[in-house]
Amino acid sequence: MYSTFPKKDELLIRSGLASAWGFLAVSGAGGVFFPPSSITAQAGAMPQVITAGVLLVASLVAVISILWKKWRLEWIAAYFAAAGLAVYVFAVWTIVFTDQPSRLQQAASLTALIGFACYRIAACRAHAKQVRKTHEILEGKIE
């Protein structure tokens, strides 16, 4: 996906992406093994643990996809990661508006993480369109 960039820039981009996905995996692991009581009180224990597990697995798949240069896997994983974050983010925003406005920073930061996943979805989609267009040109379907 970044093969047109200089190698050093490609390495920096891939390292940053792998780190971001890696820390999201740590977040998912935290939600599975140490679910926060304030969130489980809002969303329930089972939905919290399940969505944290989805986040954990999806983020690990994204890290592997970046290391193996398989952008299509990251594209799919980003959808699941965003969904896995959604329940947690909804619960935190509920806490902000009903109980503790002091959690506004946490809620906004978590919402930004969904934005990161959506950005990766859009970037992978744009790359897929470019690959498809290039393939069609090479196959002689488009002039």
C-alpha cells in the first residue's frame, strides 16, 4: 500500500500504524481481562467483554496485516475494531451526560479512536479503488 513511498517513510508509516493498532489490542485485552466496573454498570458485563474481545482480535489482525503488508486484512479488521469500540464509547458518553462530566476527555479521546478506524477503512477503500483501476487498465478494459 505504501510501496511508492521511500523505504524510510514506508517504515515510519507502517511502524506508527502497527503501534496504534497494537495499543488498541492492549485496550481490548484490558476490557476482556479487567472490565471497568463503571462501564459494565452502564452496558452490562457480557456486551463489554464481547466487544472488547472483538477489539482485541481485530486489532491483532490489523497489526499482522501491516507487518505482512496485507492491506485487505487491515481493511476488514478496521470495521470490526470500530464496532468493538462503539459499545464502550457509547457507555462512556452515557456516563458523561448522566453522571460524570469529568469523563468528557476520555469520551472524546475514545471517539477519536473510532475516527482512526474509520480513516483506515477509507484509506484502504481508496487504495482498493486505485488497485482495481490499475488492474482494469492493464487488462485493457479502460483506455
